[in-house]
Amino acid sequence: MSKSRSRRTMVLGYISIACLSLIIILFSIYSMNKVCNESDFIIKKILPAKTFSTEILTSLINQETGIRAYIITKDKIFLDTYYLGSKQVQGYYNSLDNLKYTPLGLDTTNQLTDQMKSIETFFKQQIVLVDNGNSHQANLNMNQGKSLVDKFRATDNILINKINLEVNISRNKVISAQKFQRYLLIFLGSLLALVNLMFIRYIWNYTYEEVKKKNELNKELQKLLVSHEEFMANISHELKTPLNVIFSAIQLFQMYCQNGSLDQRRETIIKYLDSMKLNSYRLSKLINNIVDSSKIQAGFFKLNLSNNNIVEVVEEIVMSVTNFTDIKGLHIIFDTDVEENIIACDPEMIQRIVLNLISNAIKFSKIGDEIFVDVKDKNKFVEISVKDNGIGIEEKNLDMIFDRFKQVDKSLSRNAEGTGIGLSLVKSIVELHGGGIYAESEFGKGSKFTVTLPSEKVLQENMLYTNKVRSEDESIKVELSDVYS
């Protein structure tokens, strides 16, 4: 789930960076087009009109001067400036047409066009008058021509001022647009850099966490492998010891058979048979624990749940081991705060749990020590505790005593039989009942193991088939086989 979320985050990061980069590119193109359009407007429409306005005004003045000289001298050579200026008029009209649909408006351009046409008509009329021999009248009319040119100059100056104003406005727009675009690009670039930085940091953290997890998994795997090797070594030891005893007894029996001394060695044979039986119990317990632990790990282990008086079940278990604890010089004490508490449980598994805890208590207790087995009603659950005043467990080892492949103390485990799988199996069986188990201990003063089981009943009891036909006494001997001597 976390990996798919991380992949989605990385994909979204890539998409965000791509979208932001695309926005920057598109905005840059838009900004460049806007500046180019504004520049084209000034270069292609505004500035040519300004140039023509200046040139046409000079041309009109030259035309007026040439016509005056022609009126006075009647020499057509002075009309060259007039004809030259007339050729520029059409270009001027075109430049005025370009300004009609600009912010400069139609009024000024139309007025200039009309004035220009009036001046052209006036100049042609004066030339005709001179050509017809009426130079005096033409000379008198030239004051009117000067007036027309002056009016045109005034209107043309208005247009030029408007053009200058429009050029300044356009220039300011371009400058403002460039400034805005610059700041926006800086902002978008910074945002892109920040997003990239955050994304790179995320990728770095993600990669670091993945590597860290893998390293932790490798460490856990190494620990598991070491624990598994220790477990296999313990199993080998626990298998080897009873097998050696049984094998030695068989060899001894063979020797007695060969020399015909079976009858004379009757007591010795009985002693060795008891030893063989005890070690067979140990092998049986070890194999049962391994098989059941594997079944639980695989999810194939099922409980035979039925409604039972848990107080009576535990008390019978305690009473059944009293003779054995007496032989060991130990005192086992049962106590309860209720006489009856019916709960759903598997009596055979409860026996296995309690006997395992009692076995541990016996294993590390000295002659004269006491073992306390208590059953307490806690309303929603039942509490079963086994307490001893033996050697105890160091605090640093409390967290690992329920691990499948761990032993609390290898030196202690060698002084008493056991593989370390017992408490792990107990924990698993308790959890199958819906309960829990925890340990309290003070090194050198004893330990207390507490099992909690839910105070619930089953409507339909599970009576699963079992191939175990062993008697209760034999079951106790199997479970306590590692503390028999």
C-alpha cells in the first residue's frame, strides 16, 4: 500500500514539474508574441505615419515656394519641386489610412486628408491661372495658399503629438509587460526550482527509507538465521541426549541377552526401561511442540472449544502434579477468588499451558521453594498466574522469552532440559483462545507468568477428532518430562 502511494506521489511530482515547465514555456511564447505585436504596431503603422507627416509638411512648403517662383517668373523649372512633392502625396494618404483603426482615431486623419486635397486643388488652380496669363490673380491667391498650408501644419502637429504620445504609451506598455513578464518568469522559475527541490528531497527520503527498511530487514533476517541456527543446535542436543540414553540401554540389553544374564539383571533392566520411557516422553514432547508450533504458524492448528469451569480445570492440573513437586522438595499452592467460572476453552490445551508454566517454575526452583498457581475473575477475562521464587529472569531477557527460536539463558538451559520452544507455543495457544500472556520477574527473586483468557462461552462446542488416546497421567509425564530425574 505504501509503495503504491509512493509511486502515485512520484508520478504526480513528474506531472506537476512537466505542467509547470509547460506553463513557463507557453507564457514565455505569449509574452514574446505580445511584445512583438506591440513593436510591430509601432514600427509598421505609427512610425511611418510620423515620418510621412514630417516629410509631407516640408514637401508642401517647398511646393508653395516653387509655385510662388513660377507665378513671378513664369519659368516652369520652378514647378519641379511641386511635381516631386505631388508624387509623395499617395504614400501620405496610405500612411493616414493605416492610422484610421488605431487609438489615434479618424477625426485627425480625415481632417488632414481633406486639408491635403484642398491644398492640392488650390496649387493646381494657381498653375492653371498662370498658364492662362492671369499671374496677378494667382499671386493674390497665394496668401490663401499660405493660410491653407498653415492650417495643415497645425493639424499635422496635432497628429505628430498624438503619435509621440501613442509611441510613449506603447513603449511604456512594452516596458511594463517586460518587467511583469520578467518578475513572473522569476516567480515561476523559482516555483519550478522549489518543486524540483521538494521532489528531489522526496525521492531522496523515499530512497533512504527504502534502503533503511531493507537494511533493517537484512538485520532481522540475520538475527532470525542466527536464532534458527541456535534453535536447530538446541533441537539437535535435545534429540541427541534421550536417543543416546535409549541407544545405550538397547546396547546393554543386547549384551545381557548374549551372555544370558537377563534374569539376574532384572532390577537393572527395569531401571533402564524407566529411563527409556522417560526419554521417550521427552522426545514425544519435543516432537509434539515442534509439530504443533509449525501447524500454528501455518494456520492449521484448531482448538476443541467447549464450555468448562476454568477454576476446576486448573485445580485438577495442580493436584495432578502435587506428588511430583513433593518428590522434588517443592511446595505448590493453588488459590482462587471464585469457585466457578465457565468459559470457552480447550481443556487439553489449558492443561498443556499450565503444565508448561509449572514445568518452567520447577526447572529453576530450589528445594524448599514455593510455586503459586492462582485463578482470578476479572469480569471480562480470567487471569491464571504461575509464580515461583526461583532464580528469576533478567529484565533484558523478558522481551525475548516468548520468541520461537530463543532461550533465555543458554547456560541455564543446559542445566535443565528444554529447547525454548515451549513458551512460544504457550503464547500461540493462548492467543488462539483470544487471550494474552506476559511475564514479570526480578532476577534472583523469582518470576510470575500471567495468562488472560476472555470470559466468553461458545454456543456450539467444537469436538474435533483427535488421535491422542494417552491417559491424563501419561500426558502429565510427557509435559513434565524435561524436569523428571
